[in-house]
Amino acid sequence: MLNIDWGQLKTAEQIAEEKRRARVPAQISRAQGRAILGLRDLTPAVEAYIAQITDQEEAMWADLAWNHTTNWNRYGSPFLTKAAAALGLTESALDEMFIAGQQITI
């Protein structure tokens, strides 16, 4: 008789998400990130997004992320999430940018 732990079963969506995350780097360097944005002509749009932030605390976090961090995290970054939404980037587009960014050697 099979002993199935039903709590461990995953939906097709959960499996697809795990596969996606496995192929996308969890982080790239800020230099790699800025390089891929430059190669895709997105730097001016990011800078315009940052310039329009009026909340002082949010502007501080955006400045830290854009100018002073060592790495950019693909998952869980409030700045990345907000900036990507402002630029109209999809999850798939972000994934591809992180994959391409990881290939850049500076």
C-alpha cells in the first residue's frame, strides 16, 4: 500500500514556478544589472522612474538599490518589483534579463 503524504503534493503551477526559479539566477551584480539595462536601452526609463519618486524614504531606498548595492536580488526586492512594474516589464522579461545579466563579465 502506498503511503502518500498529501501535504507534499504540488500543483502544476507550483512545479512550473520551481522550474522557472531554478533556471533564473537569484541575484546578479549591480554592474551586470545596469549593463543589461543599458544594452536594452532601459537606463533612461529607470532613471526617470527614480526621479519621479516623491516619497523621501522610497527615494532613499531607490537610490541605495540603483547606486550603492553590490547585488540585485531577483526575488523579494521592493525596488525591483516597483521599477519593473513602472517600466511595464513582465516576470518573464525580468527572468530573461537576469539570465542575460549573469552572462556579462565586467
